[in-house]
Amino acid sequence: MLSLTSTTLKPTFSPFTSTSTSTTFLSPHPPSLHHSKPSPKPISASIQNLPSASKEPTKQVYQPFRPPPSPIPEKYRSLDANGRLDILANRLGLWYEYAPLIPSLLQQGFTPPNIEEMTGINGVEQNRLVVAAQVRESLIHSNTDPEIVAEFDTGGSELLYEIRLLSVQQRAAAARFIVEKKLDSKGAGDLARATKDFPRRRGDKGWESFDYTHPGDCLGFMYYRQAREYKNPSEARTAALEEALKVVGTEIARSVIVKELEGESGGSGEEEGDVVAAVKVPVVRLKLGEVAESTRVVLLPVCKAEEKDKEVMEAPWECASEGDFGVVAAEKGWKRWVVLPGWEPVVGLAKGGVVVSFSDARVLPWKVNRWYKEEPILVVADRSKKEVAADDGFYLAAVDGEGLGFKVERGSALKEAGVKESLGTVVLIVRPPKDDTENELAEEDWE
């Protein structure tokens, strides 16, 4: 009997036994046996919720495809590729209406050469039409006067293309100015470049008198600055100032130009007499991108200030352009060269031009302004003019006459030392370019 009872009791203690009477009978504390194992219900409930939770992001991720609105005018949307090519080939419509057909053909697999072959519109003109149409759209969206926009409806793609790099706000002002002054494509291009360049000219003489928000002042300042690069008096200088006077928009800027024309604006524009008035050598700061924008450049050999004076004499004396491509050829090889814009002082160097690089602007024999002390400079000298002639002139000379380096000296100082011949006459001082991001356009200004 005892063995049979023992055999019967084993399954009774199993946790899977659902008979409550036998469990109560055999265990004096049945609740503790049940609580020792976790209930499967919470786990089962959480597992059941997983499929429903996983369906939620699936519904959010899936979106039916909706094609973007077509930029093509509605009257052209039903045309196939051949119909669109026919519109372009025959110029059926206004330029800004058929211009969007070009990118639509490119999306269909056509290439610019294919389009040119079938329509006669070359790749350059295709790009101009598409970009100009986008500029025109930006003018409309910025609530530009419809009468101004309408002025570009016939033959206005060349003009609008030139102002493509301006911000949306600048485009509206530039478009109005182009219409009022009846500028051609070259004038529109000059206007756009002057507007982009104006913030980088901070610190130039007269800059604060011109209004950046007025397109005419930006263009007028460009002509005003160019005029100061010519000799006074000269026809080129007068012509540039007269051009500035035609386009300038504010009275303050106009008065500055008039004074310059009348020869009443003297001095070099520096403050508080920091620069000696007798200085005859122009000091210019090279602007970022100025070399790339110049229509004429000059290539000159460079020597270091700490080198011996014989290095100056051994540097190439002449560089000439050869052939149809204007390949520059020097009379002999040289390690260091510099490319400078075609400023009048350096363009006039037929032979013998050389550049000496100094690590510190304080080597100059005059007071330098506090904002370019301790900055490197380039001294451009003319080796064909060695005679120490003018007392207030500046000349390139050897340090202590021992050929241990170079220095810039006044003519009067060299004469006192008994020096009658220098290494060359200084014609220009070049300061390095500086980054000026204070007036750069923000991302939201670009279209």
C-alpha cells in the first residue's frame, strides 16, 4: 500500500496538475507553490501585442507614389518627344515657355548634342535658356513687379542669365535696374559681379559712402575703384568716373565721384596720418578671386628677402606669350613665380620686373597701418631702373651692402649713404588676400 500511494503522489505534485482538491490535501501551503513560478499570461499577452505594434510603422512608411508637378507649361504637357523637339526647333512660343522642354528631353534620355542636332540650339544656349527660366520663376515668386518681369519676355534670357548668382532679393533689385538703365548682357554681367564683389571690398577708399542695397551704387563703386587704378589725370580715369556717375544711385556716393572728377579728393584714404604723405608707391591688397576675374595678368619671378642680391639679377628678365594659345615662355627656368592682375604699374614692366617676398610689412620705410603690421608682402621692382634719382622714391637695396638680403629704402637715405645705384626701383607693394565671410550670403538667400 505504501508503494502504491507513493506512486500516486508524484503526478499530484506536478505544477501542471489542475486538481485543486488533491493539491490542497497533499500540501499544507499550496499558495507558495503556485507563486514560485511566474505566470505565463503576461508573457503571452506581450507576444500577442508584437504583431499589432509592428504594423504601425509599416503603415507610416508606405506612401503611394505621387509624381512631382511638371515644370512644363500645360499647353506642352500632352506633346511627345517629337512634338517637343518641333517646338524647340521652330521656337514656337516665348523663350521661357519652351525652355522647360529641354530638361524634360534630357530626362527622357536625350543629350545636349542630340538636342542641338535636332533643334539647332547649341549646348551653351540650352543652358542659358534653362537657367534664365529658373531666374525668371524666382522673380515671380519673390513678388517682383509684373511689368518688370514682362520686360524680359522677349530676348531677356541673356540678361537674366547674368544675374543667376545673386540672391533672390538681389535679383529683383538688379532686374529693375537693368530695365531702368537699359543694360545689355555685358552691363548685366558687370552689375552682378559688382554686387557680389562689393562686400569683399570693405576697407577700400570710399567704400562706406556707397550703399550695398542699391545696385547702382555697387556698379558705380566698381567703376570708381577702377578709375583709381589709372594715372591722374588720364582719359581712362576720367572715362571710368563718368561711367560711375551714370549709374550711381545715392547722393552721398555721387558726391564722392564728383569730388574725384574735380580732383578735390586728395590723400590716400588712410586715417589719422598713419601713412606718410610723400609715399608715391601704391599699396594694394590682392582680393580673393581677383586674378581669375582679370582679363589680363602678369607673370613675374619671385625672390626671397633673405637671399643674396645676386638672386635678383639672375632671375629671368622677360616672359613672353607665344603661339595661338598664349603659352608663356621664360628665357630660363626659375623656382618661384607669382601671377598678378594686370594693374597699371606691373603691366608697364616690359623687361626686368621682379618680385621680392618679405615676411613682415614693417620692413617698409614708412609708417604702416596697424591692421597690416606683421603680415607678409610682395615688393614689385623694376630692375631696368637702378639709378637712385628721387629723394622720395623707394628702391630695392642689399642689406648693409653685403648681399645678405634685401631691404626697401628711400632715395634720400641711399644718397646719404653714398649709394647711387640700387637693385631696382619699387613700383608696387602687394598685400595678401584675406577671407571676409562677414557679408557672405546665407543659404536661404540662394535660389
